[in-house]
Amino acid sequence: MTAIQLSVPAARALQLAAQGLLSPVRKKAVKQDVLAAIRQMGVLQIDTIHVVARSPYLVLWSRLGNYQPCWLDELLEERRLFEYWAHEASFLPIEDYGLYRHRMIDPGSMGWKYSAKWMEEHGAAIELLLQHIRRHGPVRSADFKRTDGKGGGWWEWKPEKRSLEVLFTAGRLMIAKRHNFHRIYDLAERILPDWDDARMPSTAETQRTLLLKAVQAMGIAKASWIGDYFRTAKSRPSPDPEILADDGSLLRATVDGWQQPLYIHPAHRELALAAAGGLLKPSATSLLSPFDPLVWDRKRALELFDFDYRLECYTPEAKRSYGYFTLPILHRGALAGRLDAKAHRSQGVFQVKALYLEPGTRTSQRFVTELAATLRRFAAWHGTPQVAIDQCTPRAFRSMLKAALA
């Protein structure tokens, strides 16, 4: 089949459609929509920063609008989701468990997430920990008192916490549920009693499936984008997407002005043809998490959306350009800006510390009206109905936005 030819705006529209971000939310969300959204993305990355809602809840809000965050927790407890290392620490559909067993069986390949030395040096204590869980049931890290005199910094986990995490990476423990977002660990055989490693796909089949899932989730992909999605390859994806295109497992595409070939999953063939014909019109205005699949690959966001984005929470405050935890602003197919926000829940105030529009963004009345409506919905969902705007770039946009919010 001839390659599908797309303009850059059409390629953007196709990726937004594949990610569930093309159009505004049209219906009230139900719990099943949370699971459907995660299946569509293939993965929901976990992060614990909560100046606003934590990242996984933000990613779902961008796609579902006003939904109940407890549904995510319930789906984990109901064994319809599980946690493991995918893009990073992630919620994943339970039917994909077999795709990650190779990583669990070979945890040494997981880098800093696993320590064979720790397992060897603390083997007796780890066995006692497993016996404790076997006899007494699931545990939290908080169930164990710190006895080493250290302060508990980011890389100073108490021994039990390190052991729990190493056992989790090795697949011997799974996350049974979360309480106040804290992990509760249990034996893998209690959570998935019917699992048998005989059902595990081969390494080659796993790689092929994850590659196809990554391309489907992105809608359209360069070869260089594929390996990052599920962290399957540091350089060239395997198998070669050209081979998959030869056998019809992928469709080829070209984008105006780009030299490299791109790939589309056959499930998106009709969407891609609609995009090529100018029939896929992005109309959503939303706020995104820094860990949203649309922007977590900073290179892809720059190449496809011309959006130069960096998360600055790990940058010293004096060196930040935009703010601690800036949320990209999606508007009708463009990443039009970013805002640094904080939800003051006890006061009911959603503070926009700073908002920056991308150069060339038109501050039309439609844009102002739709962004104000999005901010009102976002703030209300946080339980902070009062929106305060501290500063904007350009400065004149602040008065326009405040008037639209009034």
C-alpha cells in the first residue's frame, strides 16, 4: 500500500485522536472509562508530586473530565490493573501482565530499580519479610519502624522499603492496593493465583507486541519515538518497524517536510485517512500532566508539536524558567503554552502562579473563553473553585483571562 501522506497538523491530529485528546469530553465519565483510557494509552505513568492532583489522576482528567479519582484505586484493588515498570512506574491493564514477566524474571536488566547485591547481602532478612507477608498479609513500608538512624531521604529508604521495592521489581511482590497513595504489597501468587509462566509470550513476541502497542498508542510514530514509550529500546526499536511494514503489521506514512518514514497501526487506518483528508479537526482545550504520554518524550513533543518542554521541579528555583510543575496547555491541536499552578485545597483557591503562552499563539476571544472554561472545570475538580491568576506572559493576557473567568 502507498504511504499515507500527512501534513504536520494532520499528524498532530492523528496523535491526539489516538491518545483520546482530539475533542472535548461529551459525556459524564463512569468507572469503566478509566480502564478504557488506560487501555487506549497502554500505560499510565505514576508520579507522587501533588502541588495539584498527582500525575496519573491529571492524565485521566485530561481525557475524561470530571471523574472520581477513587475509581483508579478501585480498579487496582479489583485486579483490573496492576503496577510495574513500563515507561516508568506505571498502572497497566491486567491483561498485559505477561508482557512484563520477562522484566521480572530478569530484574538485573532493570538498572537501578533492582540490586542483586542487596538481595545477596540481605537474603535472610528478605526471607523473613516474605514469611511475615505470607503469615500476616499485605504490608506497607510504614508498617516497619526505621532503626538505622537515617533521615529517610529520597535515596535513604529504610531496609524494609528497599527490600519491598526489590521484591516488587523481581515480580515476587505486587501492589495489592494503595492507601493515601502509599503502596500496599502482597505476594504475587495471592494477587494472581492463576498465573502460570507457561502462558508468558516469547521474548520476540513480547517485543513485537509492545512495539505495535506503542505505535497504536501514539497514532503515528517515527522509529526513534517507539522505544521510549514502553522503554523497550534505548536506540533502534526491535523488531525493525520496516519489516513489520513489509508484512502489513504496520502502515507507512510520510509527513510534509520530514525525511524519515513514519508508521501507523492498521487499527488507525481510517483515522489516518481522515486526517490526511483534513477531516480530523482537533477541538479540545485541556491541561496536561508533565507525565502525559503526549509530552513525556520531550524530543517527540518538540518534533511534532514544536513545544520545547522541560519539567523543572528538580531544577533549583533560581534557575527555573517557568516554574516547579508546569502543565502544558493543549488548545485545538496545538500546545499553546504552560502554566505553573498550586491547588490550595484548605482555602478553596486554585492559584495560577504564572502562565506562559508560546510565541505566535493568537490570543483570540475563542482561545481566552475556552481556556477560562477549562481552568474553571479543572479548579472545581480539585475542590478549589476560586481561580487566582498571578502573572501571565504576555502581560496583557492576564486581564483578558481574568475577565473571562469573572
